[in-house]
Amino acid sequence: MSSKVSKGRRQTSTGQTSPVVRRAFSMQEADAQLIEALRVRCATQGMLMNQSEVVRVGLRVLAEMSDEELRNRAAKLERLTVLRPKHPK
């Protein structure tokens, strides 16, 4: 997984600044559609969220789960095999 720290810093709602880390990862089309559906759902509640914010909320929900619940949810997730293109020699 690639990771870069942005040259800029973001100010949090508490007034603190923190470095922004960019990550690239793969997901199924259905997962991308789920993120979009959640964005729309949030928007209907008056909360405009970008994709990153939806993912960050999901991470916090996962972090609050018990180990058993997290293990059960993770066991249901389909593993992805990502084929990377070959680089020309």
C-alpha cells in the first residue's frame, strides 16, 4: 500500500494541525457504490461528506467493535486479488 504525507497540514475541528497521509487501495465496485450511497444518505440528513470522511467514520466504527464482532465481520469479507500490470523492461 502506498503512503505519502502531504506537504500541507490540515487543521482539525479542535484547532490542532496534523499531517495528511494519502493512501491508495483497491475495492470492489460494489464497495465504491456503497460509499456513494452512504454519502447520499448523509447528505439527506444535512451532512455533506466526501469519500474520505465516509471511510474515516467506518474506521472509527470498526475500532469500537469488540474483537469477536470485528473477527465475525472480517470473516464475511471477500478477499481481493489485485493484478498489477507488468512494467516493460
